[in-house]
Amino acid sequence: MANEDSGVIPTDLFSRELRSLRDNPGAISSTSTIQTQDFYGNAATWVLETFRDGEGREQVFLQRVDQVGGQRIVLPAAVTAALARHRDQLATRAKRRQGHRLVAQRKERGDVLGNPEALRLARGRQKAGKR
């Protein structure tokens, strides 16, 4: 009897939003289930379901279940956009930092960076244009 449909439509935000996206034929989704365990052996299960609607907005549904109970969280499109921006910014900073590190290593080795002749000519043209 527990599996029978009670006929009551869920009114919580998580269920409503999930139903609307699952029923949307233009939405695409991806689901992952992650099992984690801490040092003491306490296990937790994370279910991550991401939807992208026809307009490119993403919405994430996050469920966490552990020995204490469970949580269900809806991350709206604005939050997922901020997460994507943060990820992109961190990747850009890491690449820039690595680039600076490589240039410093090349300078330490005494490598010639760039084309000195072309740089000298370009500086000469800049000076000529300022007169």
C-alpha cells in the first residue's frame, strides 16, 4: 500500500520544480549519484540532478542522505550561473599564475622571450608616432 499513489500533489518547492522540469520536453538533464565516506566510516549519499531548459538556464536539484536523515535543496539558475562564473574565474587565474611561473623560469634560464628585433622595431614606430 505504501507504493500506491495517494492522489495528493506535492506542494514543496523541490517536488514542484522537479516535476515541472521532468515534464518539460525541451529540458535536458544529467544525474549523478555520489557515495562519500568520512574517516570514521560515516557514509552519505548525494544525488545531483541538473536540468537545462530550452533557454539555456540551469537548475540543480541536490539531495543528501546520511545516517541522520536527508536534505533536498534546489539551486536556482542564478546560483548555478554564479557557480559557473566562479569555476571559470578560478581556471583563468590558475592558467595566468602558471603562465607567470613559466615566464619566470624561462627568464631564470636566460631564454630570450619573444622576438627582440620585432619588439625594437615596434617601439621605434611607437616613438615616431608620438612626435
